[in-house]
Amino acid sequence: MIVRVHATHATGDSEAEMNRAARAERPPRRADGRGAAIVAVGAAVVLAATLVLGDSVGAVAGTGRERPGLVATARFVPPPPPTGLDPNPCLDRRKRRQLYCPDLVMKRPFGLYVDTWTKPGRVLLRAGNSIDNIGSGPAELHGVRRKASWMVAWQRIYRRGGGRIRVRTRAYLYFKRAHLGLRWWKVWRAARFELWRLDRRGRATARVRVGPKVSYCFRDLRRTRPWVRRSPPAPVYPACSTDSSAQRVTLGASPGWSDIYPPTYHEQWIDVTGLRGCFAYVHIADPANSVYESNERNNRAAVVVRLPYRPGPQGCPGGKLPAPEGPAAPEVPPPAQPGDGSGSGGAY
């Protein structure tokens, strides 16, 4: 399977709206030096908050279990490899007929702009992203606290005849500092940003950079695809929790709903310092297959950019990315809607 990427953005109303919102939220550049001072003060405040609200590495006496605490930590410690994984019932033809399975896709990166102030001396290319559920059921994860900053998560998949099943996947929830300098319970490895070099024929030849952000909050932020089957008219899953004492958390994305992040948000970038030429800027939903879906091969979307980046036509050939990893499954794309550009399995 080849994912074809075009050098220009789609002109659908929904994407144009997100681009306008992204430009409106973009922080102004300051030429008098005061902007750098503001950024420095802000960074100091965030650092202080991190030192106060950091993860505890202390254990409850006599139990050997870690607990949340007001102790600083400077090192990211990933969770242990998951064990006892269940097979994906959404890829089993017989079982799938009895279930409402999710299907996560990405909209194309939007609102791209160059950021030279977040990391002085580096050039960051920011972009907004939208994780959409086009499946017949919600992508629902239920986390149970195991460590100071981690929850083991089970996926809930709903039965067509009522009730639900619980499956163990690779999913974890992580208490991560992000937007507004707060910590949020987010899905670890929910998405990934990648930059691929293109040759003269527009073929991706090598992955050269990866963005730092991998944790996202599954939530019903906007109903962008109301025609998707069983799409609820009102949000079911709210914003992710900031409760540091929470022992259980449920996150999810309903059919037809999107979790949208503007380019101004925390870590919405790839470092492109020193790069020149044509590249594919790729967004991937659920890169580790932590959420079991009815289609595991339609999770990527991309735009082609020429670096150093300037807005407008990029003058690059359309990109052809390597076939995505993961088991194949029959795909029934949603019907195309006027001005939306949908119906291409998320690569649009």
C-alpha cells in the first residue's frame, strides 16, 4: 500500500477553519528582545512548577509501591513492556461482526509555521494535528494507577447486542506536563510526528527527524464527521483529567468526533535545524497499535514541505511513503462530503 501525499493543503472548509484558528493563536514575534525575556520567565515558571509537581520516586513504607508526591524528577522513565496482551478482535472477521470497533485516522498537518524562539538556536516547524475516529465504536481506554505517573490501560470495546468486552493492549496512560503548564492524564504513544526525506521522484527515502510529542488526551473536542455511523450528537468523553490523586481514569474518542491540537500547543513540532530540500511532514495516529482498530493501516497523513520552510506552494513532487506497518483489514471509507476532502482513509 502506498500513501500518496500532495504538496498543497486540501481546501475543505474544516481544514481552512483550523488553519485560521491556528494563525489566530500563533504568538507574535518580538524584535525588541522583550519576547525572549517573556519566554525565559515563562520557562522559569514552568520549571518551578515541574520541580514542585514532579513525580515521586519514593515508595509507601512497607509496601514497595510508588506514590505521587512533591518530589522533582528530571528523567523520563518509560513503563515496563506490557504482558498478557490479548489479540485484536476487530481484525477477526467473525468477532468483528459482533462488535462496534474504533478506527483512528489523522487529518493532514495544518497551520505550519517556523518557531525560532521556543528553543533558541534551533529551528522548529510547528503543525496542528487532529486525531479522528471514523469507526463504528468509541476508542475507549480505562486506566488503573500502578505508578506515580503511570496507569495500565485496558480497552473497552462495545458489543452490538449490548454490553462490552475488555482487552489488554499496549496502552498506558501517562501523567504528563503539557498545555498551560499543567499535568494531564494522557494516552502514551497516541501519535507521532515524523519527517521523511524525498528524492527527485517524490519517494520517501529515509526518516530523518521525529518530534518529541507522543502523549495525547483522547477526547470529544469537535464533531467533524457527523455522517459517521453511530456518531453521538453531543460529546461523551470530556477533556483529560488533571487530578494527581486519581486512581482510575477513562479516556475516549467517539465515532465522528476529533481530538484537535493547534500548532501552538506544547511540543507540536519537529526540529528542522540545518535541513534543506523536500520532505514529507507525517502525522501518525496510534503508532504503537495501543488501540485495537478495525483498520490498522490507515493511521497516517502528511504534507510535503520544502526546507527552509516558507508558506505557499512548496515546489516539490508529491510524496510516496513506505507501506505502513501493521495487519491489513478491509476498509470502508466514509462517504465524501462537499468541501471536506474526506474518503481517502485519513491521508488527505
